[in-house]
Amino acid sequence: MGRPYYNAAWCHTIKPFDLHNLPHLYIYVCYLIHGVTHMKRIVLYLMTNLAVLVVLSLVMNIFGVGRYLHANGLDVQQLLIFSAVIGFAGSGISLLISKWMAKTTTGARVIDPQAPASQAESWLLDTVHQLADRAGIGRPEVAIYDGAPNAFATGAFKNDALVAVSTGLLQSMNEEEITAVLGHEVAHIANGDMVTLTLIQGVVNTFVIFLARVVGYVVDSVLFRNNNQRGGIGAGYYLTVIVCEILFGILASIIVAWFSRQREFRADTGSAQLLGSGRPMINALARLGGLEAGDLPKNFEAAGINNGRGVGALFATHPPIEDRIRALQGQHA
């Protein structure tokens, strides 16, 4: 086990601490903050994607594309093409601006590869670059941001990605555990998870847009009878489309969340392969969950801090930490 990785210049408002000596309540609070941070990130992604969809839909309506699609009844083929264009454009734009959005929303500071500000930054940069070389991808940008223990990777291309680490994670973990987390993020890039997630998001966007308009057309034609009286679509169509897009969008997010959970397991495995052992990642996950590495306490679920259980499991982007630990233990038993 390496030394606690802490730099006062990064964490000037937080004093070093050892999780082993913290009261259990404080550990639970740290875990909850970690979960909220993950939730903020996925909400931000979904809101960005939704905002792009809304803007594109408005533009299409302004130019009369919607009325053209329904001029002579519902043209399913043209509607499907229209839905695919808007759906994939929305997710594609979200991906292309993901690095900029990540830096802007987290306030991340990118480390200059030519002039790291400290020995600690130099170690962090070298570690990420070494892992990227092992994974066979281009060396990503490395950034630091203030926040609770967390890290993420983003970017539209494998050879032009971003790996960002929070000051909370740098403070609370040792070098071996930090390296495991960095390996996890590099594995996300090497696996092409952001691109795959974008394609899945594009597909579900397509069906959300398509089905919402089909339902809107039926409601407007049958209930409001606008199609028979005025030969076009009316307010009932637009109102129904808005409501259905919201409802179908929520259901679609379950599919995206399921894939996100699967990619976390794969990234954990990828980290173990890059480091040659699953133990560092197990230790890192245990640290994040406020647990000792090894057997999980039986009262963990009763404490009320488990992640992704019950109804909320359908929308959780990350599997419960104890499940991830068990998976790694099973692979390296």
C-alpha cells in the first residue's frame, strides 16, 4: 500500500484524514455524496441531450417539417427517418461537446503536460499516460477538479479523451488505489464506452421521437378530430407529443442506465487487466464505499446507503459497490 496521496494546493479547504478512523456516520455521508455526484453527472448528460432534442425539434417545426410529415396522413417511413436524424443528432452533439461540458461544469483544470505544477501532478500525468500506452490508446488530457471522491472519463474519440480526478479522491486514497481508479477510467476510453453509449442513446431517442409523434397523431385525429375537420394537425398533437416525449424519455433512460451499469463491470475488469491484479480496484471500491476490503458486512444494506436497490436500481448508472467488489473477487478468486 502506498502513501496517502494528498496535496495541500489542491485540497486547501480540506485536511487529510484516514477513512479507517472516521465515525461510521461520516463514512455513510461520504458515500452518499459520492452517489449524488454520479447522479448529477447522468442528469447533466440527460438534460443536455434533452435540450438538444428540444432545440432541434423546434427548428424542424419552425421550418414546417412536422406539418410536411402529416400533410397527407401519417407517413411512417418519413417520420422514422426524421426521428433518426433528430435522435442521433441530439446524442451526437452531446458527445462532441462532452469534454467542454465536463470542464465547464466541474471547473476542472487540465494539467499542462509540458509543465506540471508539482511532483504530484507529474505523477498523476505519468500514471494516466502509462495506462493509456498499455491500453493502446492516445494519451488523454488529465484534469483535476474540486469535489467529493470521484473520477470520470469523457470525449468523442479514443485518442482525444479526458480523464478527470477529484481532489476528494486524491486526498482519501493511496497511490495504488488511485492507479486502479485511473485504470478504470482508461478502460472506459479503450472500450469505446462513450461512443457506444451515444449510439444506444441515439437509438432510444429515435424511438422516443417516433412513438411520441405516432401517439400524438392518433390522439389528435381520434379525440380532437383535427385531421378530419381542418385537414391538418392541431394543438392536441403538439401537447400529446410533449407529454409522450417526457414519459417515453423516462422509460428509455432505464435502457441507457442498464448499459451504463454493464460498462462499469467491464471497466473494473479492464482496470484489473491493466494493473495485472484485481486487488487494487477492490481496495479502491471498498474505500469509496467506506468499507474494509474483504468480506462485506451483513448490515451493509440495512444501513440505508446501498446504491441501486429497489425501484431506483432501474435508473442507477452504477451498480452497487458491493456487487462490483464481488464480481472482481469472483474473477480473481
